[in-house]
Amino acid sequence: MMRDHNLVRHLYACETMGNATAICSDKTGTLTTNRMTVVQSYMGRKRYGAKTSRDDVDGTLLRILCDGIAINSGYSSRIMAPAHQGELPKQAGNKTECALLQFCDSLGESYEEIREKNPERSFTKVFTFNSIRKSMTTVVPLGNGKHRVFTKGASEIILAKCSYLLGSDGELHPLSPFDR
């Protein structure tokens, strides 16, 4: 945030910004549109810009990423069609989650279809986000007694728990100090 010239005096104030429903202007008159978007991503050891297409990302990586975003978000967060032609889609719910859901849609993956295939009642366990844990985790059954764990949250918390990453080839690779 410092690089973006945002001065934050209390870190706990940053933790809830993704849930802000109203952001007021400051004395310079700066206003926001009350929406968030993904402008950069790091997937499979590759950095991508805002104009990433589904052809740029390995199919396995893309499927698991979008499954994780769609499933490990509050199902009350959603993207709705704009009211008028030429307007941006409306974001309902958590703005951070909405930005990620819209990112999935921009990659050609329907978060709604993923959610239809994975209703909330099918989850093994959900650990909702809180500021102490600084993460949200959803455990989903894969069949044959196997499960997949999707987690999102503060990067320093998530990376401390990880040993492997899903590479651009769709395969697991040990997490190196460079990756951290």
C-alpha cells in the first residue's frame, strides 16, 4: 500500500476494506466507484496483467483457481448484469470477492456454474474469514474419501502454511524461497 501512496496508520483498518460498502471522499475530492477489479495476478509462477485470457493459463490451473474462487467465497457475493447498456456489471456483497468472481468470468469460467455444481450443503467444512485468522477456508469432498482445501487471505499467513504450488503446467511443485 505504501507503494500506491496509501498511508495506513492502523493495520486492522486495512483488513476490512474489502467489505466496505461506502467510501467517502477525502478533502481533495477524490471519489471511488465502490468496486474493485483484479488488475494483476500471479498464477503458476507467472505474472499476468489485467488483460489475461483463458488461453494464457493452463487448463488444470485455471479450473482449480476458478473453483477455489467460486467455492471459497460467500455465496451472497455475486455479479449482476448492468441495469443499462454500457454500464459496468453490478457487484453485490463483498467487493474483494466480487472482483475475484468477475476475474473468473473474464477468464471464461462461470462462477455461477461452479457454484451450481458445488452447493454449500456439499461442503465438508467452512472456516469463515475473521481478522484473527486472516483467512477463509472451505473444505470440499472430491470423492473416494479425498478432499480439496481452498484457502484465501493474507499472503503472509497463506504462504506460511504452504509447501507446494500449482505450476503453470498444472502440476504440483515444491514452494521455493523465491516463490515466497
